[in-house]
Amino acid sequence: MNKNKEQLLNKRYKAEQRFRLYGLSAIFMALLFLIIFIFKIFSTGYSAFQKTWLIVPVTFDAELMMLDQNPSKEDLQDADYYDIALKSMADLDPNANEDQENELKRMVSYFFEKEIKNELLNDPNLIGKTKEVYLTASDDLDQVFKGNYPRDLPEDQRRVSDYQLKIFDQLVANGKVESKFNISFFTNADSREAELAGIASSFMGSIFSILVCLMIAFPVAVLAAIYLEEFAPKNRFTDFIEVNINNLAAVPSIVFGLLGLGVLLAIFHLPRSTPLVGGITLSLMTLPTIIIAARASLKAVPPSIREAALAMGASRMQTTMHHTVPLSMPGTLSGTIIGLAQALGETAPLILIGMVAFVNTIPGSPMDPAASLPVQIYIWAESAERGFVEKVSACIMVLLGFLIIMNLFAQIIRHKFEKKWS
Amino acid sequence: MNLILFTFIVLLGFTSYYFGRKKAYTIQSTKKRLTALPQFYGYYLAIWCAIPAFIIFSLWAIFEPTIVKLLILSDYSNQGYLDDELNLLYEKSKALSRGQFTGEITPFIEASAEKYLSLRSIAQSSKVVIVLSAIIASVAYAYKRISSNSRTREPVEKFLNAVLFTASLAAILTTVGIVFSLIFQTIDFFKVIPLFDFVFGTHWYPAKAFVRDSSEALDPTMYSDTFGAVPIFAGTFFIAFIAMCVAIPIGLMSGIYLAEYASTKVRQYAKPLIEILAGIPTVVYGFFAALTVGPFLKELGTSMGLEVSAESALAAGGVMGIMIIPFISSLSDDVITSVPQSLRDGSYAMGATKSETIKRVIFPAALPGIVGSILLGVSRAIGETMIVVMASGLAANLTLNPLESTSTITAQIVVILIGDQAFGDPKTQAAFALGMSLFLVTLCLNIVALRVVKKYREKYE
């Protein structure tokens, strides 16, 4: 009998340990996902911050460029660079036939003509001389150099031919291939060519949308929160507003996209694909988040503050505006930043209002068509070219960097400026 | 132009504030008592400046385009044009006046374009004149009116209260806007496609509904068997189900562990770390699912002799589940922590172990709150878009095999509406009808979940 009891007790203790283990392993699994996730993004993305250059000797032959003697600045602008560019690529292999010359040309980006032109514009004395010029390698060779390209595939399944690989390997052996920090990733707009594509256009699009969102959502949400928390009578109508706000906070984001499409574009005829429309749509989405945060921080201001102000003869409006609202600001601001961080990562509503259009110029105002960082991730992720995979990861790293900074900022505001009432 | 006018009005507002305050000081210097602080006199005048400006600006914004259009189209009124043609003419002349017109320029359109420009400039200058004179008149009137015993604080505060109230209507307006934008398209859609076919049809193939010529009459038979939403609804709930299979056990167990077992130190670090998962943008999850999880599952399946689609429901649902873990863990953590300590103490006093207490006492007590958090998670899974668009298929298969690809409501909305949309086309309207059903389903889930959580909170407060 006694033995039975002991067995039972042991069983119960074992069950206790098992249960505890389940809980612990659940947490470990959640954290494991997070680690795998971040590791995967970083390991595929870090290489996008490097860019491969081919160092090619270019002879600035005045005749081929159709230049006279002593050309002026305008002449240099209008000169024909295509022939010397083509020739310098073809000269990489003196024995190349016509097809092979074409392949040689495709080893660099189609921007190579312009890169050679810039070289000459920087130093007009180069005419008639030969100089080694840095040319952007094509995205496939870029991947080859970074070791991401399956070289052992049969040739007809690769976009890089055996011939190109042979020449490329020679260049590598001669030290004529170099990898440098990829500035153009941050300064270029989107492009169909992976080696030239950058995030500047989508970055500006994101900034403009977030600014529009902030300018609309913040004032409206703070005013609404002040009304609901400080002035609203307790009746059915205010209850209805509350239910509305709570529901809006949980409506799927794509529905806001349909709202933007059906109302802002179809009825108000605002310009499609612009950060203006994107910002308005996002502001409707962020509104409930900010209202809820602002109300919570207004609620946290102790009643004694209000009572003291009222006792000194301040009106209710003065009490609110001079005392309650300033004291609640740190909480409101950190809630706003968190809401904006959510809006910054939002993709689906922006796709619906047309911010997926291919934009290869950097927008200068909220009225210009643009993409945004998350949409850029989507666009690149859908593109088949191998070179875009690392770009997507790099873009994700930039986006996550911004989100982390914003959240840290929100934390700092909360901890530094919020008064603790006890 | 409008910007200059706007800046000017703002400046006028500041000036009137200054004058109002100055008048208050003058009154004060004659040893009379003021009824409010001097700045309220300033605010009072500034409001008298802002209100007429706002009213006139909005009237102009509403009526100017209509009146200009009427005036321009009056030229064509007795030439037997149809309404659509008249609209087209108007749009053409507008485009021409902006220099964006690319079609053939006829003298008629050119004349209207010129007329449009002149009308616009007349409207613009008359607006400036009217706004400025109205502001000056109203400020002058108010300036005259304020004296030592006039009330200024009360009207200013009433005005502020009205502004605050209007701002609080924004939430209602947004809801109205959502319903408004969805309902008309949805009604139009159901005029062509019978509701029965939409709800019970099993073939979803919107690509078949090519863009038709708008002059042709609608032929409903053309769209029969095209917009049956059953595969989509099934796919949506199926993927949400897979997501919840991942999220509920992990989320719930980590919530329980954090609330009952973890030391303050572990809790302090583990909780925010898990919540990072909720802060990652969904497009990033989508990329992860499409690039890593999908191919991984496919390889795993092939090595086991199974046929796995690269865009399987399992990949999308699984990654979505990871995304939902923090929602469930945080909410259930909160719910469990708010169960009163007396219940635990009572159970321990009876000799129950910790896990027995959790399973037999705390879990049943916290169940309504946990159900609420799960419902919120389901609503999120149903409304999630980017993961499905990127990682799951775009063709609507009616299947219950998690290794095949399926599609969801949200993915179909994106597929239909990406690129240019033709309003009035059944295909576009179908997206809005899907949006409507999504909105309704998530609305019901949210209302039920919020109510359950609220009831539960009240019980222990």
C-alpha cells in the first residue's frame, strides 16, 4: 500500500517536471525561430553590401569617340562612348569572335558606357591615353565572385557561359577583379538590373509616407484621445466610438488598402502610386494604435494633478491643456513611434493603392510615384534573378534596422521622460 | 497659389491674436477687470479669423469643380451629346489645359481648355478676394465687440471642445469609409453573380473574366462558374488552421511558463525577445517562407518520397503560426497573471503540484481569456496577406492536403487588384466582395473575442 502511494507521488512529480519542460521548450522553440530567422537574413544579405568591379584598361581614342582636337566640355558630354567601351571589353580577349565579343560585353552592367564617360569627364586629359577603369560587373558575375553561383550546373542552365567564366577567372587570377563597399545600393533607385538596383527610391517613398502618416494620424489621434479621456460624457455614443476604435485596431490591413483604393483613388481622384495616398491609408490604420496609447498615458496621470489645477481656479480646458496633456506626452509619443514602426513595415495596403509600380527615379515629393521599403522587398522577392536574393535580404536588414531604432527610441522616451507616480 | 494664400491667412491669424491681446491689455490699463486672461482675447480673434476662412475654403473645394464643369459643358449642351461623352470632353479639355493631353486636339477642345483656364483663374482670384474680405470683416466685427465685460474664454473653450469632438469622430468615419468603399462594389458584384453561386460555387477562376468592352452589355452567363468562393474560403481557413496548430501549443505553453514558472530575470528577457517576432514586418516572413521554408519542406518531402509543392499550404501556414506565437503568448500570459492568487493558494493547500494547479485550477479559470486571445490570433491569421501572397499558391485549389498549394481571400484580393484596375468590371468587384467577406468574418471574431476578454477581466476585478 505504502509503495503504491510512493509510486503515485513519483508519477506526479515526473508529470510536474515534464510539464515544466514543455513550457521551457516552447520558449526555446520561439527563440530558436527568431535566431534561425535573423541568421538566415544576415547570412544571405551581408554580401549585398559589397559590389564586384572589373578593372578594364580603356583607351580613350579621340577618333573612335568622334572628338576634334581640344574638345570643349559640351563636346565631351555629347561624345560617343559606346565604341571605346565596346572595344575595351572586346580587348580582354584578342582572339574573340563576334559572339564572344558580345558575351564579353555582357560581363559588365549596361551602365558601363556611362562609367567610362564619367571617368573622362573627371579628367579630360585622358584623351589618347589608356587607363584602367572600374566597371560594375554583371549581377551574375557578382554572384560568381561572391561564391553564390552554382558553377557546376550544365552550361545551358546557367546565365553565365563557360567562356565568360574562363575570362572572368583569368581576370581574377590577374587581380583585375575587386570587391568594394556597395555605395550605389544606397544611392541608386530601383532598376531591372540587379547590379544597379538600389533602395534610394523606396527609402524616400517610405520616408514620405511615414511623414504624411505622422502629420495626419498624430494630431487627430491625440485630440480624439483627449476628448474621449477627459471630456466625453459617459453615454452610448462614446461607447460606440470606443467599440469602433477597438475594432479598427484589429481590422486586417488589406481592408484599409481597399478603403484607399475605393475612396481615395476612385472617389477623390488622388494621384495613384504616391506616398500621399499611401500615407493617408497608413494614417487611418495607425489612428487606433495611437489613440489607445494616448488614452492609456492620459489615464496614467493621477487625478491629484487635475484636482490641484482645478482648485487653483483653472478651467477644465486649461487643466487638460496645461497639465494633463504635457504630462502624458512621453507615453503618447512612444506609442506614436511604435504605431509608425508598424506602418513602416506594412505592405499589403500599399500594393493595392499602386505603390508597386516600377519606379526608377528618386521621388522628390509625396506627390511623385514611389515604392516603399517593404514593397521593394516584395518586388525584388518576386523577381527571378539570382542577384536580387541578396538585395532582398539587405533591404530587409535596412528595414529591420529602422524598426529597431524606432523601437529603441520609443523605449528611451518612455524611460527617460515618463514620470513615475507612486 | 493656395499655399501662399494659406500662409497669409495663418499670418493674419497671428496678427489678430496679437491685436486681441493688445486690446485686452488696453482694457486692463484703464483699471477695468478682465473676464479672462488676455491671451483668450487673442485666441478669440484668431478663431474669428479661422472659421470664415475654413468655411469658404471648403465651399470652394466642393462647388468650384462642379460649377466650372457646368459652365464649360453649357457650350455643348444643345448638340446632342450623351452624358459619358460630355464627361470625356471635359476631362480632355482639363488635360489639355495642363499640357498633359496626348490625343487629337480639335478646335472645340482647345476653346474649352482656354475657357477652363480662364474660369479657373477667375475662381482663384475671386476666392482670394472673398476669403480676405470675409476674414477682415469678421475679425473687425469681433474686435469691435470685445470689451471689458464680454466673454472670451467660454467661446474659445467651446470651440476647442468642438474640435476635440470632431477628431474623435475620425474612428467612426474610418469605419464608415471602409463599409462605404466595400458595399457598393459588392452590391454591383452580386447583381451580376448570384450570391448563391459565390457562396457555394466550387470554381474560382477570375482570370477567365477578361476585361470587357464597357459599351457591351453585361452577360451574366459569361461569368458562371468563375466566381465560386468555396475553394478560397476553404483555403483561408485551412491555412489559418495550420497556423493555429503551430501557434497555440507553443504560444500557450510559453505564456504559461512565463506566467507561472519563469523567474523575474528570465521573464524580463524572454518576453521582449518573443515579442520581437510580432514586430517583424509580414513581408519579411513571406520572403522567409518562400525562400527558406518552402524549398526546405520540398526537399524534406522528396527525400521521404512525398510530393510537396514548393508553395505548399504547410510552409505558409507554419510561418504564419510563428508570427502569431507572440500574440497568444503575451495575451495568455496577461490573462493567467490576473487569475487571483487565492485560487493558487487554495490548490497548493490541498497538496496539488504546480502543474496540477495550472491544469485543473488556473487553466479553467483563465479559459475565457485564453479563448479570446486565440480568437484574436485566428482573426489575424485570416487577415494576413503578405505571407500567403509570397509563399502560398495563387491558383485556388480545393484541397485538404497541406503539401499542396492553396489560395486565400487576401491573396486573391492582391492578385486581382495588383496593377491597373477597371472599376465596374466584375473581376475588380469580386475583390471587393472578398474584402467585404473578410471584413465581416474578422469583425465578428474581433467583437466576440473582445467581449469575452472584457467579461473575463470584469470577473476578477
